[in-house]
Amino acid sequence: MDHFENIISTLLEAEGYWVRRSFKINVTKEEKHLIGKHSIPRPEIDLLAFKFSANEVLALEAKSFLDSFGVNFEQLQEKHEVPKGRYKLFTSENYRSIALSRLLSDLVACGVMADANTKITLGLAAGKVYQNRSDPIREFMSDRNWFFWSPEDIKEKVEALAKRGYENDPAIITAKILMR
């Protein structure tokens, strides 16, 4: 389990979401051919965040990149017919369409997670952004009705955890220690 994903999961739960980690999508052979990669492994969504009262699901990619250059805006804007790179769901419209459609079908098949009217929104939680360019990424994501938490958003939400009542959760305990 990725610890950054755990922190993002805790933050989402604090906002009323129920979270499932590492959800594999069951794309069919035909869908793989339509994607352009007949031998790809099943796509995996880092975090699914369910808000049942709104009948919505966030399909989130969690990219910490804390000791690297960070999420690169230019790479996020690329367009690929056949999925490639770190941001496949964002850069390949065909792949995204097939994967998110199949995700909804898989969730409906589970019986209690979604129905045909559930709205699925693609999203990104970034622990670090290359050259601190969160604003252009936020605008890019907003223009597409996608969800985005920048490092600044995450920091603000972690600080808010410190004000919560005691919970035996590493992220909340760490926030309380750091914010004293």
C-alpha cells in the first residue's frame, strides 16, 4: 500500500467519501483491441472515492512524486491515440472513455456500489507539481470537469486534520504532532 494513497484516502474520508484502493478494471479482449493494446494488463485506479448521497465516484490517480520533479503539466496535456506515459487516463481519450465506461459497468455488477446513473469523475491528487505550476493544472483539469488536489490543497487538508478529534489514524496523528 502506498502511504501517499493512504493519506489521500484519509483526506477523502474526512470529506464524506467512502474509499476503495487499487481497483482493477475488467476490460474485455475487444476493448483492449479498441484501446490499441491487445495485451495490456487490467487498468488500475489508485483510489475510488464514493459519495453515495450524490451518486458520484471519483476515479483518482495519486501521484506523490515527493522526491522527483513532480507532476509535469506539459506531459499531462499530451494527447495519445494509444495510451502511453504516466498519465494514460488523462492523455488518451479513447483509453479513458473505454476504461471509465467499463469501470461503471464493473461497479454496477458489484450490486451496491453504483447504478447506471452514477457519475464518474476522473481526478488527480498531486503531492508535488513540477515548477509549482498547480494553477495551470487546476485550470486544465477544471476545463475538463476533472477533480484536482494540488500540493497546496493537500497541505491545507492535512492541517485541517490536526483540528479533528482524536482518531487512531497515522495521518491524523502525524498532522496533530506537526501542527502543535
